[in-house]
Amino acid sequence: MKILVSNDDGIHASGLHDLAEALSGGHEVYVVAPESEKSATSAAITLHNPLRFREYNSKKSTAVKKYYYVNGTPADCVKLGVKVIMPSLGVTPDLIISGINHGPNIGLDIRYSGTVAAAYEGLFMNFPSIAVSIASYMPDPEYPSASAFIIDNIKSLRDRCVEHGNRFLLNINVPSKKTGEIKGHKITRINNFRYDDSYKKIDAPSSGAYYWLSGKREITEVDDNTDFTAVENGYISITPLQIDQTDYRALESFNKL
């Protein structure tokens, strides 16, 4: 397969390189990633500034066809990759994969995630698309376990998307464990947790006050069928995400007005 790989952690991210290099053992892999960290940019695209891409020369031996970096968001990278970069090489992707993200993208995280947004951008253009994250913020998580799961299941994951007309993307979260320690995988829904957010104020005499956002999850449900619970219990979580966000139960209610 011809695979476009992107992320939101940037072109230098270890998870990106681990996945791209692993995939290149059996596929044509083209990487188009942000030139710098773009976490939590969600689905933002660049409208009021020019976009540029440059080829990235990996210092390591690589089987990846091409590495490029873009001065934009993850969504920009996928859009530019599909519309400009890959056509210039005479290539059309068979699959778009975003990741491996350093940290989970579960529950409410999905709304802010540049990783998931990059996969959504592929879905918007009717390509089978996957977002993959490692559920750990530790410095050296088990990226190889996530890569191995994708490689072992890549055909069935893509086929499932295509069978359903690319109506959804697959959001995959992998526990940071050795492959043999992972209990299996579960098909899950999004957990309904919220964040208790706060801002820390810093007084800077020269420039005035500024603020840092922090917060902690407030878990209100422990349903085994949610992404959060599956990962916490040592399973890989696979959640189908669609474009349509309509609340159909609310529609029925409003139709009675």
C-alpha cells in the first residue's frame, strides 16, 4: 500500500519515525508532518499565511520514500500532502495514518487532538484513515507495540473502513506495554469524562502577568466499553469516529416544539 503518515508532535517526533520506518518494511510510506510541535491544534487550517513544505533528510538509514515538513498544522499537512505533495510524485495514498502520538487521545482529548484531526482530514477527502496514540506521557513509551499492532492488522483495519464507504475513521489507543503484556483489543465508544481546568498566573515584572493551563480528568463513568477504561485495563482501544456530530435524539425532541 501507499501510505501517507502525519502527526501533531512534529517531524522530529520519535513516534512518527517508529511508525513510518516500521510500515516501510512492507509499504510505500510518505511522511508529511508539521515542522514543530502542534499538539492540541485540533482541526485548525492555515488561511491567512502561506504554506511551505521542505524535504526532511533523516540522518538515519531509512526505507521511507520521502519525509517532508510543513509550516502548518496537522490538518494542513494531510491536506497539502494529498492535494500537492503526493500528486507531484505521481502517487495517490491508499491509506492515511496519523501518529504515533505521544500520549492518549481518548474521551474529550479527541476534540482538541491534532493527531485525530489529521486523520479526520483524510476522512473528509474520502480516504481510509487511522489515528494512533500511545497511552503514556513517559519519555520513552512502548512505540514498537503500537507500530506492531498497526502492521499486523493494517489490511483488516483499512478494509473495515472501505467496506463502510469510509464513513468513519479509526481512533486507536495503545497501552504503553510490551506487545506480550497487552491483553488484546476492544471496540469502544468515547468516554464522557470532563476536565477540571485551572490557570496558573505568573507575574512577570517586565511583561506583565501570563497564564499556564492545567487540569485533571474527572471520570464519571467506568463502563468497560469506553476508550478510557479499555486502555486503563490494559487493552488496545479502537473507536470508530464519524463526521456527523448531529444529536439525533435531540432532533426528535425539537421536532415536537
